[in-house]
Amino acid sequence: MRTIYFITGNKGKLKEAKSMLSKINVNVIQNNLGYPEIQADSLEDVASFGAKYIQKKIDSTFILEDAGLFIENLNGFPGVYSAYVFYTIGCNGILKLLDRVDTDIRIARFKSVLTYVEPDKKPRFLIGECHGKISKLEMGNQGFGYDPIFIPNGKTKTFAQMDTKEKNRNSHRGKSFKKLLRLLKDK
Ligand code: IMP
């Protein structure tokens, strides 16, 4: 069985990653080392900085993952600031902001940048996106972060109303990890 370290402090992400990677017999071990999330214009830049930072510290294969919620009516906000905005105003703050925008259209997308790094190799970036909308109310109590307010296209429930497997079948992270499964299968 192969082992991959997942550099994250987020138990929700860890659970989703374990569920995906167990399919190909990869053991995911959480590593809480952490890395500076630089202020940048794109998730790819944040990921790239993090990957180089961690590569200097550990000599094993690892992954890290940076995600963001991009809301069309808010010109892509919170985007790369998703963590800070969640910490400060949370789901409720986002709903209040959207209530002030004079429209019923609440189009949004989640993006996941999954970074896979082997010792002494260049990082590989695997991207997954999920298109959907922001709900009117918070719904559900599973998952984490903005899950209670995000409804993926083709569904009537939020990510927080789905179990891990169903969320993975639909989510940005499910898609980026699917790409990782393909990459690892070929190795
Ligand atoms: P980060 O990738 O950990 O920096 O995530 C940025 C912010 O988006 C954090 O507040 C997360 O809680 C939130 N977030 C990331 N992925 C998801 C997800 O799959 N569902 C809901 N919120 C998420």
C-alpha cells in the first residue's frame, strides 16, 4: 500500500481525500505542517508557493489542496479570499451580501487546485471545478465551510445535505482527486 501525506489541517478535506484514494489502495496520512497561504490572484499561485515551501521541509510524496468559492454576482468574491471571508462573515454573511444584490440569479462555482509532489520532482497541479448556485438559506449539517449554501447544478440539495461519497461524486474536490487517481494508476 502506498502512503501519501496530505498537508492540511482540515478534517473535512481529509475525510473526502481518504474516501477517494482508498479506491486505489493509497493510505492518506494527515500532516499538520501548514504552509503560508500567500495573498495572490489565483489559487494556482497559492498552491505553487505552498508546494515549494513544503518540499523544502519533507522528503516524501505529499499533496496539498487549495479551494475557493467564486460567486458570479459578487464578481468572483470571495475567491482566493474564501478562507478569510468564511472565518470573518461565514455562510450567513455571504447570504446577507447576496440579499442586497438585486437579482435572483445566484450562480457560483467551486474550484479545487490539488497539488501532487514527489521528492525532487516538479509539482503537478490537478484542477477540478463544480458549477452551481448559492441557496437562499443554509441547509444541512454535513461537510464543512460553505457546504450549507452551495447547491451543485442538477441537484436540489446542498453539499451539506450529502454524505462524503455523494459530495465527492459531484464536487470540485471529487474531480481534482479523480485526476489524481488516474495519474497514480499509471505509475
Ligand atoms: P482552503 O482551500 O482551505 O483555503 O479553503 C478556503 C475556504 O473555502 C475555507 O473557508 C474552506 O472552509 C472553504 N472550502 C474549501 N473547500 C470547500 C468545500 O468543499 N466546501 C465548502 N467550503 C469549502
